[in-house]
Amino acid sequence: MLSRLSWKGPGTVIIALMVSLEAAAAALPSYPEVRSAYRSSDSILLDRNGHVLYELRTDLRVRRLAWTPLAEVSPALQACVVRAEDRRFFEHAGVDWRALAAAVPRGVVTGSWRGASTISMQLAAILDKGLQPIGVRRSLRQKWDQIEAAGMLDGAWSKAQILEAYLNLVFFRGDHQGVAAASRSLFGKAPHGLDAGESLVLAVLIRSPNAAPAQVESRAMQLGRSLGWPVTDAQIRDQVSRALRGSGAVPARTDLAAHAARRIFKGRRDAAVLGCTLDHDIQRLANERLAHHLTLLRSRHVAEGAALVVDNATGEVLAYASHTADPARSHFVDGVTAKRQAGSTLKPFLYALTLDQRILTAASRLADEPLDLSVPTGIYQPQNYDRGFQGSVTVRTALASSLNIPAVRALEMAGVESFLEVLRELGIRGLSESGDFYGPSLALGTADVSLWELVNAYRTLANEGFRGELVFEAASGGCERGHRVFTPEAAFIVSDILADREARSATFGLENPLATRFWTAVKTGTSKDMRDNWCIGYSQGYSVGVWVGNFSGESMRDVSGMSGAAPIWLDLMNHLHRAKPSVAGRPPDGVVLRAHSVSGDGRREWFIRGTDPVPGDAALAGVPARIVYPPAGAQLVMDPDIPPECQRMVFVASGAEGFHDWVIDGKPLSAGARAHWDPVPGRHTLSIRDPGGRLTDTVVFQVRGQPPKGS
């Protein structure tokens, strides 16, 4: 600056210096501005109560953690830094003129002004890029500008603010900027916990951040002796070895929600601190229970698991956990969003559909008997989990005990396309094929779903048939109910069935992990070849889902719903309701409780109003009529060379002979145990109804070929 001035007396120089200092002051930000502009390289995820859940690095250019107040920096480190970088820091006004005078001869010869650079001067250069050296060394003009800036900085900021900002902005090692990143990376502790030896090592790294270990040791020993500290050379060597031999990674303070953090911060890399709906305690418990139970299941070839907890009323996600036995993959494979085979977990939605269609009631009987269905690949023979049969069972027993063959019969009645549409409305993605692609096995969960989708689908039942979205951000304006998928009547009856311990006992017994001390509705599921195991259920306030299995798709060994996911589900539910009751919802106005048995046992059942049994109905006296011929899924071919009268079909039913009506494609045909029909090419739905108009059985079959000539 002075090199550009012509000499016109002392006054001119003073004025020039004042103008120069004012310009330097204008170029530097204030302490509040520096604090406000500071950004950590990590995005921090906070739970609903402000507790740290996870730190996710989002800036790969530099490693910088949250700003550390000077009061939270070890006094030992403060003393070391001041001694090493600016021993008269608290005495001068930004520029140490004594040190500068001693450094001038050396600077003229070597170009190095290191010994004269105060902490204020170094901070000024950090804050103003124009003061940083171009190439290896600063020019004389840059040095003078730096001196001017340091003087103004010292006049505008307090010494504590200058030292605090310096410790947060200076580089210590590699890309680690600031005392927090250096302390956590090199010594695995917060800055307030640094001892004398650790402080000596960090302080000497400022001058040469990438110095070799031998240089760091030598300088730290010299600094320790200048301070008169009782730190031995052996101790310093040990500290240097510990600090510089590691990977340089900054260990996370907490690592509770890695997968949720990646979802929440996706597309929001500029968010330094972000709150979410997760609950620290519930999240921690979900992680712990998954890790503990998967350890117990390791001998049964189970390596992975996931858990999701949501609030029924708001859709807020309270816990989002995924665990794998391989630590290298644990943070990168998300079991909550992974698509897996659904198993029996789709059955509640199928039966809710049939209730809404008024095809079935909870008291309707379905045949749990051997079943052969014609499919494009051959004959499909569904089997129950235990390979046994229970004969004629009610819908309540069929659903609660998760019987497969009755579910397939229910799907034949409801229609695969109708069921697919319901699953899509529930938010299950990827069901892009037609009903013929999935076939009758869709009732047993051959579709791929995620835990995220399933839990929200069960939450729909808990919310009286309304489906909303799951969220990570609390809704400030209240929660929306979403759109209706099921009637409140169907949702209530299915929930009542899933909560029925007695109805469940046919398969699972009375005592099992699904039998909670408070009201819950719950369903388990196991996919083909035991690749996936699910437990999904809800209480009055929460929906909880758990999946266990192997991301590779390998089969587990001897793992059922009761031994796989259910114990984890029970632990989470018990925690949620340790001090909070859960009771069954109030029956909606559209349901009635009626006796449904004429055997004298007084059994009662919930019915959607209008589907309840008529007193004295003869159809209740025995097993409802079932269609024997044609079998469900039959493929029949017409021969154009055979006379039409020789190709007439005879529909045959069993049970309650004379007390049912035949209906083909929605049109009445005739009454009785048999009915005759002239075949027509195409897909057809054949049903039989009792005298009260209630459907007792339905099959879908197809007629192919050309009609006979002359027909």
C-alpha cells in the first residue's frame, strides 16, 4: 500500500493509513457473520426431541464438524496453540511488532514471515482469500494488507472470539478443518477432553498439517519443554503414533438411524441440522432388538432384519431400523425399502375386500380341503403351512389361523384383478402385471412388497380403512386422513379377527408372541421356501412391522412367524405400551353382532349390516353349498364339429341340495343341485347363492374354441 503513495509529509501517511485500515475492516466479516456462515461438512439428524440420531457427511471437500465454543476447548490445547503460534497473543493489538521486527531481515532474505504471523493475522488470511499467498509465498503488499486486516480484526473482535474462530477454521491434518474434526479424528474424543500430550500434538500440526511423524514428535517435545509441562518424550511418541496411524475417519457420535438419514437428507445436502419424527429411545430399542434376536437366529441361517414403527394417527415414522450381520454392508442395504415376497401378510386385505364386496362374512364357511386349480403352467395345488386340512372353517378361523386353501378360494370369489387394484390403492408399488400373471397364488403373497408399504397398508386397517402417507416431518397443520380403501365396517371386522387369540389358536395355539396383554391386531407371514419372515400388526396408537431373512434370498432353516419376526415385534409393542393402554376401537354403526350358529352353542359374530343371517335360515343347518364342477380356473375347449346339444355343460354343487341358485356372469340361471348351460367362448364367473341371496361359492373358468356350426 505504501509503495503506491508519494511522500507529502506525515499527515498524508496518517490519512493513507486510516483509509487503508477502513478498507481492510470493510473487507472482513464480523464475528456473528462468520458464525452464521459456518457450515459443518456433516448433516446432523435430530429426533423429535432434539437428540442426535446420526451424522451424515454431505460435503466431501473438507472435514468440518459443528462449531466449537471456546469454553468447550481444552485449556491445555488453548495454551499450546497460543504458545506455538503467537506467544504474546493476549498482549498485542493484532500485530506483534517485536516479532515482526525480528523477522524482517529473515523475510527479506528467505521470503518467509512465519515467525511474525500472529493468530489474528492468520485468521484474517483465512477470512479474506485476497490475503492468502499466490503460489508459495505472500508478496510484501499482501503481507502489509494482512497486517492492516489483523489490526482492524483485533479492534472489532474480542481476543476470545479471535481464538475461538481460529481454532474452528484452521487446518490440523489433511482435510480436517477445526478442532472438533481433528480431535474426534485423531484421538476419538471431543475437544474439551484433550489432555496435555494430545494438545501438544494438535498444536504443532497447525504449522505443518502433513508433517511426518518424526517431525511432529520433535516439535511436540520442544513445545512441551517450552511450556514446562511434565510430559515425557515417550508419552508424546505414543500420542503421535496413536494419532497418525489411524484412517483419519471421524467416528460418529451416534449411529442410530443411518438408513433413515439417507432417505431424509436425499436432495437436501445443504441442511446442516435437520429434525425428524423419529424417537431416539424407540429407534435405539429397534436396533438393539434386531441385533440381539438375529444373533440368536444365526444358527438358523438368518443374517438380516428390519423394523418400522409408525404413529397411526399422523403417519409419523418413530423407528426405522435395518440390520445385517455384515458390518461392511450394514449402512448401505436398507431392509425397510427392500422388496421381498409378502407371504401371508396380504390375506387381511383380501378378506377385507370380500367383506366389502359382500361376497363373504366373518361367519362364512370355506372349505379347507385339497384343491387343484388349472393355471397356464399346469395344476396349482396350494398347501397349508402344516400340510394338513381342517375341513369346513369360518372366514374368522381361516384368516386368524392363516390357512392357505381358504384364502385361495376367497381370491377366486373376489377376482384377482379386484384384489390387485386394492393392493395398488394401498400403496404397494410394482404390481404392473395383469391378474393372469399372478394367478391364484397372489392370495398367498407371491407379490413383492417392502416393509414400508406393508406397515402403511396395515395402518390403513387401523385407521378405519383410510390410507395416508408415512412422513418423517411432523405435520404442523394436523394430519389428513387420506383416501378410503376399505369401509370402516370391513376394517373393523378384519381387525377384530386379527386380534382374536382363540381363532388364531387353530394354527398357533393360545400362548405365543402374538398374544399381548393389551389390544393388538397382528399377522405373520412366511414366503416360499422360507426366504422371508414377517410380523406386521397394530395397536390403538401404533403400527409395527418386522422382517427377518437374508438379502441374498437364501432360505432360512426352520424359522416360522413365531420364532422369526414375532419376538422382535412383541418387544417393540411392549415398549410402546409400557405405560400407555390400547383398547379395541368402537364398532362402527354399520356392523351388528348376531348369532350365526344353530347348533345351540350361542356363538356370535360381527356382520356388516344387511349381510347378517336370517333367523331360521336353512342354509345354516349344514355346510354351505360348494361348486364341484367346473373346478376353479378350468380351461374348457369347444369343438365346432360336435352338435351344440352334446356340448352343454352341467354345473354340479355339493351340500344344501335344493337350497341355492346358480348365477353365471351376474345373470340368474336356475336353482337346484345341478344346472345346464350352453357354453360361450370367453372368461366366465359362476356363483351359487343361498335363499337369502348370500353368495356361498364362486369359481372362474374359461371357454375357448369356436362354437359348433349352426349354433
